[in-house]
Amino acid sequence: MDKDSPTLPVFGIKRHRMTTDGTGVSTLVGAYGCPLKCRYCLNPLAWNPETLKKCIPMSPETLYEKVKIDALYFLATGGGITFGGGEALLHADFIRQFRKVCGPDWTLTVETSLNVPSAKLEKVLDVVNDYIVDIKDLEPSVYKAYTGMPIDNTLLNLKLLLEKVSLDHVYIRVPKIPEYNTDAHIQQSVTKLKNMGFKNIEVFPYVVRQ
Amino acid sequence: MKGKEKCKALKEIRRQIAEKNDIPYVVSQCKYQGDCLGTCPKCEAELRYLERELAIRQGLGKAVAVAGISISVCASLTACASETENNAPDSGYEDISGNVDVAPYDSEDEVIPETNVGEPEGNVSDSLKESEQNSPENEKEPEIEGKVEGEEGIDETNEPLDTDNLTGDISYINIDPEN
């Protein structure tokens, strides 16, 4: 492993995902780390310190060797790698380097809340194809209450996507968050996103684990 | 999408790739009755076989057509869209922050691969890429890339973390969202 090469703390890889990460067959790569602490986080592994002990640090080359087993499926169906977690954009340097390793033909997708410094997003704009955004709620007070973080970075990055990315490649998910947002909040978020120009917007319920 | 449904969709993708490139490919019927993870050594071997045949054609200067297969078409052709997905509100994407498999594979779900792998036809040269080693012609139960030595079944194909290799290879990575 190149000492200077960025590494990805991988806690899971899921092959053969279909109809969940955009077009084609994809492999989901789960990486540790998230700036948010959402109450209903579906993947607390992504920020539980115990997970980090079990993560495998992978270089872009190592990951490529691992996932290229499905290259033919990717090429045939327009699929590729989906970086999830956690917050995929925390690993922007890695994703950028991974693109160099995997070449131009695979579709690279990030699952993100966009709550990262814009510099992170800027780093991947020319290497990532699709963005799947879990927006939480656009009402700042709801957002802060649910995630523990202010919404500012998210709003800045939404604008950045509007400016730099074809909106056909941005999929925004607006969750129904029990005890945090209401139908009115959700509708306001959807309306605001539509007014901004986003097209692919989906409302969905969070699954609350007991 | 359940494992069996994935298996059928992936098989249909392989069939279409073969058809597009005039590669002899016998679509075999899986005899395993239970659910699976969507792939097994036999499925992997078929994929490696296609890769090898495509490499041969490329080596001969023939045009190779791979792209353009619709996963939704494959799913519908195999009638494998699950009830859950069909009934999902605003379907299209599942919960995106989850779905990363880390749970250990349940050996009770182990797939029993068929012994008579659909025997592909075609010439195999020594200059083929590494995937050739996994070909159905050469092995009854081909070695799968990334498979952990000494383990059986298909679990490694969908359980990619090499937990056996973790010892001494764990580093802590400081993730600071502000940097």
C-alpha cells in the first residue's frame, strides 16, 4: 500500500445491488465516519468506535482488486461502485484516487447528507457520476435537532450541485422522521428543493428500530 | 431483491452479454431450492467464462458489445421484482444509509452448487487473463477471487471482508469533517 495513497476504512461491502443505487448492478462500499449523529441512523456501525477497530483500511488499488470481480456486470448495465457509510464525502480524496484506478467506465455514486465542507464535494465533482442525497429536513431547527449539526454545509453543497452537476444525476431523498418533522415540514422541504431546480425527489419513511 | 431474484437477473444479464457477442452459453437451471445471496461458485464461473470469451474476441480484433443492458428489463424478464419493491412507496431507492452487510453468513443458507456446470464451448488459449483459472472447464468448483482459503460455499462472494487477514492490519484513521 502506497504510504501517500488515501485509505478508506471499510466496514462492509455488498455486491450485486440492483434497483437501489441508481442504474445497473452496483457494489456498495461502506466506509466509517459520519459528522452527523442521527437518532434513527440506519447504520450506526458507521460511527460506532467499535466498528473502527474492525474496519479494513483499503487503498484505492486494494479496493479495486476486491470489487473488479463484477466489472462485467458494471459495464453491461451502467453500474459501478456506490460509496456509502457513513458519509461518503468524508473520503473525497480516496474517491478521487479510486476513479484514477478504476478508469472512466464505471459509474461512481456517493450516498451523502452533503453535510461536509464544500471543499470535499468540489474534489469529487469531476469523478462522481451520481449523488444520492439524504437531505433530512430543510427546516434548520428540525435538522439541528435530528442530526446534532447545523444545516449550513448542506445548503451550500446543494447550491454547488445545482451549479456544477446535471440534475439528472442528483437523487434527493426526504425522509419522514418520526417525532422530528411533520407532513408540513416534509412538504416544505420538497417544495424548496423543487423550486431550487432539483427533479429527482423522493419522500420516504425512516425505519425506526426498537 | 431477494437472492434468488438477484440470481435470475444476473443470469439474464449474462445471457444477454453472451447473445450480443455470439458466445455459446447454456443457461442452466439452478436446482437449489432455498434462497441464496444471488451468486454462487457456478454463477461466478459463468461470469469468468464470459470475461474470458470476450477477451479472446478482443484479442482477435473483433468488436465486443457489452454495454446497454437494462437491469430493469432483466428483472422483469425474470419476473423477479419483489413484492416489497413493487409495493414500496415512491420506489426507486431503499434507505441509503444502511444495507451494508457485515453480518456473518449463515451457513444454513449455503448454496449447493450444481455439479454439471453448463459446459461452455470455445477455445481457450494460454494467454488469457487471470480469470481463466476460474473457468468451468478447469474446475468443478472454481476458485473465486477474494475467497478466503479454506472456506467453502458462496459466503465469501458476498462477504468480502477478509476478516481472517485483519490481525495486525488495522489502522485507525482520523476522520475530521472540518479538514
